[in-house]
Amino acid sequence: MKKLFLPWRSLHHHPARTFILALLVCCLAFSVFSGSVLILSLRNGLYSLENRMGADVIAVPSTAKSKTNLEQMLLQGTTGYFYMDREKLDQIQATSGVLTASPQLFLASLRASCCSLPVQVIGFDPETDFTVRPWIAESYSGDLALLEVAVGSKVSAGVGEKIRIYENNCPVVARLAPTGTGLDTAVYCSMETVRHLLDAARSLGHDLKINGDPEDVISAVYIRVADGYDPEKVAADISLHIRKVDAVQTKRMFTGVSDSLSGIAGTVVWLVAAVWLLALAILILVFILMTRARRREFAVLRLAGMSRTMLRRMVLAESLLCSLPGALAGVGIGAAVLFPFNALIESMLGLPYLSPPAGLVILLAAATLLLSVGASSLAAMSAAARLSRVDPGTTLREGA
Amino acid sequence: MAIVEFRDVSRVYRNGEHEQRALDHVNLSLEEGQFIVVLGPSGAGKSTLLNMLGGLDSPTEGTILVNGKDISTLSADELAEYRAASVGFVFQSYNLIPTLTVIENVALVKEIAPNPLSSHDMLRAVGLEDHIHQFPAELSGGEQQRVSIARALAKNPHILLCDEPTGALDSETGVLVLRLLLSMARDMGKTIIIVTHNQNIARMADMVIRVKSGRIQSCEKQEHPLAVEEVDW
């Protein structure tokens, strides 16, 4: 008779009880794994956004919509554009505390015959840029020539293909690493390329609401503050002293996101904790009821010479035989629900969402298995410990 | 040769200030291969005696030697090892595991006992070789008790401890079970110790021990025990 025969036989003889135990552990594993992945993905998204921005302060035209547009572009990948005079860049650079200031120029392509897809086009100045270039450098070592573009991970165009923007065929030379933010849906190119595309758009009759020469406009200025200066004060100085410019501290821009993330993470943690406690309580109860119903069986085994340790091992084996498949199923269902539907979850939450790296996911899965099987084992052992103290002689004589 | 020796064994249960002496300075010597019956009224100390010998309890005073080894000072795990190797139990209630078939109920001791015997052989010995794949609920009371005897014997113990083994059986089936137990002593050399209220069973024993108030009242050897068939049931 094999060592696992008795536990296996017991589980097999009580299919309903076995199913309930496995289902409980499955719920436990699912809630822990998917809750952890969800929280980590949201955190990852926010960190990725903050890292990718690299700027302490961002200055945009002081129109009512520009700040909101920028935030939506960065977080949700909506398209938009707004412009201000290029001379604002010089004024910003002259502001006390500004270490580096790099302009960006935005354009949105259309869902129309002139364009292959609607995307946000972001032009950056390779001379001064400190946000986009390091990102591009991760996947492309050259400079972007006229009309060449690098695309975010969610743009449906591969390297070597061409994107049609206002009747210009732009070759894709790089595909950027995902950030889990709106930046993944944008197309990046030089300022020269955007100006070329701006001209093309205007010549096709699109009103981009540019006052003056497109050569003299920019959309936003990304600012790095010198050591010893307070970014908040620099932003306030820019907003106060430069006409029609609003500067915002990057961290402030993401405060709302961070708050939402904390709110969601808090809810998820509470839910997971509640599921855990409930499942653990039910597990303990089920094991106590189960072992109580099997008092005589355990007494027979004790009387036959099974030591308390052997008895505990047998109960543990029984618990492992049903909790391990349950935990594996829970993690599997969690993975099957979360990973294929990343984009849907991101759009439903409206927050940056970036799955953790595979190594971390595997670690999380392993930790979840350990925790779930551990909880079940704990419940089983507590019941077995109570039972192993029962006097087998009395139990069997009682005939109860 | 004495297989079991009780030397001045006492067992006292204390509950607060109340003290109950379940065994009181018991001295006993039991020989191998004998069919021994322990008689006495309820509360006389029969079960305590059986518990001591079965390694389910330890004396508060005295020494119990089994095969020359002192079991009165063994730890819980050592007592479990002793039970696995040296003693088998048969109770009035058959105590079979309902989720296991007949053969599985017997074979489970293979996971526990160090020198188990063939489960099939033991079931053949008790006349149940045709029922091995049935579950306990499908058997009669007598058949279930025979399975429990086969299970106790499958451990290959030196001593078989039986607490009212025929108590739940009709007389015809009881005779069958007793005949089986007697043959275990006569043919297999096992020491069979039966605790019972039934005076008739004592007539077929090699030795009859009478217990009263925790003391051995008498311990008499019977030179010519009756055969099972000769006993008036």
C-alpha cells in the first residue's frame, strides 16, 4: 500500500468535501494572486510614468484645456494638441532654478484617408531632450531622420513598416518598451518631422489653430530643476512671470493618479484580506468537522501503532492533495483573467497599468501557492493536533 | 516463558483532590501462546489493565515487562512503536474504516507495523477471502469482527488484546469468533488476552484472571480447558 493511499482514499470517498476544500483554496489563491498582480501593475504603471517623464516641471500654454489634454495624453493615450510661441522657451530657460528645458511639439493624426491611424505625434528636440531619447536609446541607437518615427508599444505598426500621417509615409525605425501609460500609444519623431507634418496637415485644410508660423510654435516644455531649487517654486515662478504659460510640478500632475491608485490598492488589499480570513476560517471549520467525523478512524490508526507525527503527516498529505490542485487552479484562473485582458483593465481603471516582469509574476505565483497551501496545511494541522490528543482506547471502546 | 510481567503495578487517576486507584499493586505473569481471560465487574480495572499492556497508558508505579522489555517508561512515540510491533487490538465495536474495503482495512497496518503478514493470508485465515473487495457496511457483524481480527493479526503481534470481542454478536457468531481466537493461540502461538463479563468464555481459557477494585483477586491456570464446542453457550 502506498504512503498516500489513505489520504487519497479518504478524499476520493468524500468528493463533495474534497471539492469544497479545493474550491476554497482556489478562491484564496485567486484573490491573492490577482490582487497582488493588479496592485503591482498599477504601481508599476505609475512608477513607469514618473520615470519616463524625467521632468520636474512641465510648462504648457495657459488655455483651459491644455493641462487636462496633457494629462489625458500621458495617462490614457487620447490625442490632442495645443501650441504656444517658441519665445516662451527662452523665457523659461531664463527663469531662476531651471537647469534644462526641452521643448516638445504635438500633433494628432486623424482617422481619415490621409492617415493610417489616429495617433498622438510627439516631436522632441534631440539637442536638449532628456525624456524621450533615453527611452528610444533602449531599442534604437541612431538619430531619427526626417519623417522617421519611433512608435510606442501599443501602436499597431512594426519596425520596417510605414505609418501614413497627413499623406506622408513615415518609416518606423524603432518600437519602444511598454510603459503601461498613454505614452505607449504615441509616435515619436524629431521637431523637424512634426513641423513637416504640421505643414502637410495645414495644406490639407486642417485648422490646427496655430497663430503665426508653425516654425515658431511649441506645445510643451519639459524642465529639469537645478539642485537646491524647489520644483514647486520654479513652477510657480514660471506661471507667475511668463504670460499665457502654466507650469505644473510633475508629481502634482500625478497626485490624482497616485490617490486613485492608493484607493484601488487599499480596496483590493481589504478584499483580499477579507477573502483570506473568511476562507481560512471556513478551512479550519471544515477540517475540524472532518476530523471530528473521523475520530474513530484516527483512533484505529493510533491504536494500530501510528504515532501522532505519522497521523499529522497523513492529515497534512490529505490537505496537500486537495489544496495544491486548488491553489494551482486559482493562480491559473488569475493569470488567465488578468494577462489577456490587460488593455481592458487599463481602460476600465483609467490608470497607468503595466504588468510586472515575468520573473516577478513567477515569484508571486510561487508565493501565492505557498501561502494558500500553507493556510490549508495550517488549518489541517490545527485540527490534526486536536485530534491526536484524543485517547484512542476510550474512543474505540465508546463505539461512538 | 513469561511474555508479560506486571511487577507491583499501580495506576492512580487524580482529579483535583479526588484520587482513584484503578490498579492497585498488581503482580502478574502471563505465558506465551496462552488463551487468557480476564473477568471482573464494571470498574474493576480490566480496561486499565488492557490499556497498560496495550501501551495506551503508563503506570504511576511499578514495571511492566513485555518480552523482557520495560514498557512502563516509554515515551508516547516509543509506545506507538510498541503498539505497531507487539500488540493487536480487537474491540466489541469492530472499528473498521468505512471508506476502505475489507482488504484495504487489513492492509493499512502495512504502513505502520514493522513485520506485517500477508493481508490475503490473514483474511483467508478468518475465512473471508471471498469478501476482500466489499466494504464493511456490506458485511454482517460477525464478518466485520473477523476482519478486525485479521487486521490485528496482520501486524504479526505477539499479543492480541480483545475487549469484549463477542459482546455485540449473537451466540452462534460469537462461538465462531472465539474458535478463531483460540486457533490463533493454539496454531500461531499468539498470546490472546480477552477481557469480558462472560463467565462461559473463561471455561475455555488456559488462565483465568479475576479482577476486583483494581486488585487481582485470583489467577488460576486451567490444565484442561474446554473446547469451544463443549462450552454451554
